[in-house]
Amino acid sequence: MSEEVKIIEKKEIPLGAVMIFGFPDVGLVGVIAASHLISELNDLEEVAYMESKLLPPLIVLHEGLPHSPIRIFGNREILLAVSETAIPADALYAIMYALIDWGKKKNVKMMISLSGIPVQNRQDIEELKVFAAASSPEILKMLQDKGIEILREGYMVGPQAIMLQKCAQLGLPALTLLAQCFLNYPDPEAAAEILKQLTNIAGIKVDVSKLL
């Protein structure tokens, strides 16, 4: 782990969990989905946080108390890394590598990033599609067997792109879920669709009625 980035553990970290990433991006899909998981899963609590001078000089206030903008929540089944601020481009690699290395040390069985894919006619789409990309042919086949459409051609940017590439290099099982969404507006419906597929893949059940 880089000396520029430290992950401070507050509680005992479960081993062998699924690690999920929810970071700001188009439609705020990842952040909304992650926030909903935290609010709906009562046993999901903050287990670690990130400390780095690469991040902007800011804190996040919750109920009047200061918190790091990048925190990790956990229970026995999942570790959820959430960023409540946009990460500067020149810090992305160091921060994502630190999180991936940390997850590897915790023996996570899979890494999943939650994101969006903007579509021009979003307001006219009644049933949103969720696409997926993966770090290996084996994970792609698992996704196809579960009926998830594969994003076969295109490009990805930001945290999820780094996560997928690094995990492919390390041989870690990883995938990215991308829901059709608005480009410039928060999209809770897209977040709900991505959480439905998260249930399909990892068995993490969460009520999405509030998002809808």
C-alpha cells in the first residue's frame, strides 16, 4: 500500500467477503446504490476509512461529527467502499490500488464496482438495462449464465476502469455493473436496477422500493 494512502481499520474486518465499490460517476449510480445499501442493511457499519493527502482538504459531516470522504462499511458478507467526493484524477490510481491491495489482503472472493452508462433517450426508457464487464472469461460466463448482458465493446473511465484492469492483472475475480442512466442528473431508478443485479450475482438482498 502506498505511503501516500493509508486505510485505518476501526473494527475487525471480515475475511472472504465480497468487496463492492460505490464512487461518484454519471447519474451518481454507484454512490446512490451504496448509500441505499448502508441505510437498508442494519448490520452494515463503518469498519475502516482512508487517510490521504492526495484527497482534497475536506471532511464529511454526519450528525455533526467528522468523517473521511472515503470509508469502508462491512458485515460478514460484504465490504463496501464508498466515496462521498469526486476523487482527483491524479490520485485515482494510488487510491484504487490501495483499496484493491487492502481487499486482497482481506481475502475478498470478488470485487464488484457499481456504475452507470449514460443514454441520450433515458427519459423515454421504461425498463433500464444493466450491462456488465469482467476481469476474466470465467466471470463473464457466470454473468451470462445469470442472464446479464455483456458490454462487449466500448470504453470505461474512472475508478471502475482501474479496478477492472488491476484485478485482471492480479487474477482477482472482479466485475463492473453498469445501469443505463441520465448523464447529468442523479438516477435512483438506475441505482435500483443495479442493486437488483447485485442480488442476482452476490445474493445480497435489499429492498429498493424507496429508490423507485
